[in-house]
Amino acid sequence: MKRLMTTTGLIGVLLSMVMAISPAQAQDTENPYQLIQGVADKTFNRIKQQRDTIESNPDHLRTIVEQELLPYVDYKFAALKVLGRHFKSVPREKLGEYIKVFREYLVTTYALAMAQYDEQEVVFQQGMQYDGEKVVTVRALVKEDGRPDIKIAFKVRKDSQTEQWKAYDMVAEGISMLSSKQSEMEPLLRQEGIEAVMAKMREKNEQDINLKREGSKE
């Protein structure tokens, strides 16, 4: 159970880390491997540098997510992937509202996950040829003292209009963040519809950010 909790928590942490890139490094989005590897170092460094601010005001993590992460997250694509086969049953006039709520939901999810960051090390595997590819998988290992390595794979897709790469999902030890969200929301979509899904997301969006670590007392 401890292993599962650690892996699940790291999904959000590492996806956040990977997709947080500053405008000054925007050119890196033309290479998915450089994007992932460069952003990891930059984001970890920013968290370390702003640790005092985060400790005194954990909600500052939301600001970091908004400023550094969301411009480089394909949240619209992710939102529609979560709907899955229920996409066709959602009223067209509700899609825009749903995507907006989903965006805020991602901000909260990533901020909560980043609160668990405790200086884990990520070692990336060598990049592969990606010419002509639309989706690339960037593989890595998460290393933490006293715990087994965790295998992770970042999913990055190429925007057909901008020709830039954006991260949209991560798989950690076989657990896909998007698939997990889809499984979580599917019964609610089927039984109560999109309004109930948005209500659940809005409820989470109100959640406070607490700097809790794995194994800490609730």
C-alpha cells in the first residue's frame, strides 16, 4: 500500500515538474526530449529556491502552476480524453464550461501533488528518433533513498497547428494519470451527467494546499 501511495503521489508531482517551463525556454518545445529533461531541472530548482515562500504560503504552488505549467499543458486534449466515449453525450454548450473547470481542476491537482515533492531524483533514458511522430514517450526512473526505483513514462504530443510539443499524461508503474481520472469520472458521467462531474471538480478546487509528506500523520 505504501508503494502504491508513493507512486500515485509522484504521478502528479512529476507530471507537474515536466510541464512547467518558462517562456524564455519556449523554443525547447520543438524537441520533446529536451522539453522534458530541461524543465525537470528548472522546476526542481524553482521549488528549492522558493521553499520558504511555499512553507509560509502553500497556495503559492497554485501560482507556480498557473504561471509556469498551464501554458504548456494540453489541458483541452486531456479534458476530452477524460470524457472518453461520453464526449458525444455532453451538450455542446457545456463543453467550454467543462474545459474551464477541468483546467482549474488540473491546477489544484498539480499544486496538491507538488506539495509532496521532497527532492526525488529523476534519471532520463536516452532520447529516440521522433521525426514524423505525433506522440512521443519519454522514459525515466525516479530514485529516492530507501525506496525501489519507480519506472515512469511521459506522454508528449505534437500540436498540429503550432508544431510544438505539449505534455498531457504520465504513466508511473503502469498507472496513467488520464486513465485514472477517466475511471474516476466515468460512473458519475454515466449516472448523473456532466453537471455532476463539474460539481465534483469544483469541490476539489476549493481544497486547501497542505505540505504533507508520505508517511506523515493526517
